[in-house]
Amino acid sequence: LCNMFSKWLNLSEDETEDLTVAGLLHDIGKLKINQDILNKKGKLTDEEFEEIKRHPSLGYEMIKDVDISDSIKDAVLMHHEKINGKGYPSGLKADEISKYAKIVSICDIYDAMTSDRIYRDKICPFRVIRNFERENFSILDTQYLFVFLQNIAYTYVGSWAKLTDGRIAE
């Protein structure tokens, strides 16, 4: 998703590579989180959610001394920050959040909602797009969200889908 997004933004080849790597590494800190918590089928307790919220900082600690772009490191650390300051781990706002973190955040939310999870089935991409349009303008950077919304639906054009009545359609 981050690779496609970079093309929608007409980023340079180097920026595309960095953003793609940021997308691949953003949740690396989850390797340090108890797998029982990550794979829990039911609702997380407050304590378990606090543990999950540590993964951006843990991920940053894992890669901070690696010879990769600081933009990648920032995306790993900041990808759960929200422009209204209600994200984590630092409660950053708007321009305090890096460009790549803002982009990775959009891709991460979209991927999470359109993928099967232990605790719920995946959600139809078009319902997710509608959700983004209705609920995410106060927490995600609108500059990037508009680009994402203008392009993501077109990635499904020409795809095959099974309809609720069992028919297959393009």
C-alpha cells in the first residue's frame, strides 16, 4: 500500500523506496509484544492495550541504530500519532508528525480494516473507504487522506468479486 501511495503522490524513486520500507517495518515492534496479547480473540484489557501501545517505541528502539533513513525510523515511531494529538506514543499533533508516518498511518488503518483479524472478519474495502470519508478527517492528515481516497477504489477496477447471491462479477 505504501508503495502504491508513493506513486499516487509522485514521490521520487528514493522516497518511494523509503516509504515502502517504512510500510514494511512500521509494526516491527510487535515482535517484542507478548504473542498471547497480539493473538487474543476477545477484547483487550486496559493493561493489554497499554502493552500493545508500546510497539512503536519498541520498534524504534530496534532500528534506531540501523543504517536506514531517519524518515523510516520516524514512521516506525509515529505511525499511531493522530493530527488531533490523541495518538500514541507521544501525543504529537499535525506538523509534529512526519510525512511518512502520516502516510503509513492511513495505509495501516486501511490494511487492518480490510484484513481478517483474530477478533473479526475483514471489512469490504468500499465500506472502509466510506468509513474513512465519514470518521477520519479529524485524526488523519487530509492532504494525504484525499489522495488515498481518490485512488484506492480504482485499484479494484477489473478485479473479480463473489456477490452475496453467489454470482461472480468484475
